Amino acid sequence: MATTEAASHRLPKAELHVHVEGAAPPALVARLAERHGLDLEGVFDDQGRYRWEDFTGFLHAYDRAASVFRTPEDYAVLSETYLKEIAADGAIYAELTISPDHAAGAGLSYVDYVAGLAEGIGRARAETGIEARMIAVGVRHFGARAVEQVASQVIAAPHPLVTGFGLAGDEREGHPANFARAFRMAGEAGLGLTAHAGEVCGPESVTATLDFLRVQRIGHGVRAIEDPEVVRRLVEDEVVLEVCPGSNLALGLYERLRFHPVNLLRRSGCRITLNSDDPPFFHTSLAEEYESCATTFGWSGADMLDMTREAVRGAFCDPATRMRLMGRIEEHGNGES
Ligand code: ADE
Ligand code: ZN
């Protein structure tokens, strides 16, 4: 498909929701598996792409791919590779969702994990100018104690690039109330808060997340559209939605992009950002999300620039960085007019 003006590689882009392990190119995962002598039988299809069938299967494939990252340098290569790739498509900012539990499962401490990722972020920034921050998440189906432990690790070893705390994993397991303590700890430590909700489960999951976790942002949140009261609350509370249309299509939430509620949510006044979630697993990219939405919903270059502005406004970064990023967006806007 030809690239529209609204989403060309020159248009500044930003994303707030991409799982760093979920962004691992299959070729990198295969290379590391060989280097570390690990068996990945069944993870790839015969074309070398990730193989999974449903949400549970996806989470399992994700766990297995993540298990090949064993050293800080493995993680440095991962964050550097991903950020340079999206910078080439115009990205100026990204928040990487990081999962200390996955690193621990591969034998890496929280401190070494973050140091490796930060090294890669630094290299990508030096080469391309892209800014990035990290959001440490607990895995919901590992239980409340494990999520609290992630919050404790983040608070005990503050890192200037770890600016947020979140909740990922299987939304069908564990009521948000179970995680209230972890989110209270993280919030009191000054971290930005976000949680996956309204992806696999319906609008009641969004409501419970807002009630118990006091998040500023919601990962996905798209199923809020099923309850106008919930949409009204998102608008009123100015909650930022980290919308990942390609992920939702791949997981079968919606059959076609034109049936996806992102446009309706936007027209209802919700704060919308576009994100890639786990790009190679879902055969998408940040540029593809911009491109397909521009084409399907007739969003103009100005609309797409608004999406990037909303991401920067909702970013868990310091005010000086936010101002610099806004400056880059406005520079582009002025150049186009
Ligand atoms: N972890 C990685 N991707 C995820 C998703 N889309 N939903 C929940 N947890 C995840
Ligand atoms: Zn996600």
C-alpha cells in the first residue's frame, strides 16, 4: 500500500505502548537462542514468523521468545534495534514496556535488566535523536504478590529512564482491587500509572481499573465503547488511551479496521494515541498503525500530528523533554503549512 502523506516517514510519531520483549525481531530471537543453546521448537512458523493461535497462545509464545534474552547486552541490542527501526520511520519518542519478571525468569536482576535496556536507549538516541522511557509492568496472572514485588524493585532502585509502572498479562485473571497496593506504592513514588484493561475484557474492567488503580492512562481501553457511561468517564477524567488497533485485529477483537472503535472513541472526545503493542507478533509497526488509520478513517496529516501531540502530552517524561518533543512536532507542522 502506498504511504499516505498523513503517515509518511517524515511525520513525527510517538508511542506509549510497546512491550520491549514483544518487539523482538524473530531473527534476533533465533540468533540468541542459538548462541545460548536454547530450544525454541514451535515458536516460529515455516516462514520464520512467530506462531500462536489465540490470546493464551500469544502470551505463551511471548514468554518463550523473551526467555532468550540472558545478558544486559542482549537487552541493549533489543532496545537499540527497535528504537532505531522506528526512528527511521519518523518516531521521536517511545515508552518501552519492560517486564522485570521475564528478565528474572532468564536469570537477570532488575538492575542489570534496566542497565542493559538503558544502554541500548542511549545508543539509539545518540544515533537518531529518539527519546525513550521505560514503564515497568507486573504480570497480572503471576498474582498480586509478584506485582507488588515489581513495584518494590522499581522503587528500591530508581532509574531516571524508568518513569512509569503498569500491569500487563491476562486481563481475565485477578480483579484490579488485588493490585491496588502495588499501584499505590508506585504512585506515591512518583511513577506514572497505566494498566491494560478493556482489551480482552469489557467496559467493567476499565471501570474497575479506574476505581482501584488510579491510572492516568489505560492500555487499550477500546472496549469502553460498549458502555457510553464509561466513555463519558474517560473523557471527563481526561484518561489517555493507548490504542493498539493492529494488535486488536490480530487477536480477533475486531474483524476489520473499519469496525474498530478508535475513530468513534476519538469523535467522542477520548484522548487517543496509536501504538504497536507487540509489532512482529501482530505483523504491524508504529508506521503501519499511523498509515492504516489514516487510510481507513480518512485522517489528515494534521489529525495524525494531533495523535503524536496527544502521546507527548500523555508521556511519562519530564517537562523539559516534553517541551523539546513538542518543539519537534511544531517544527514539522510549520514546515508543512
Ligand atoms: N503482554 C504483551 N502484550 C500484551 C497484551 N496485548 N495484552 C496483555 N499483556 C500483554
Ligand atoms: Zn500491551
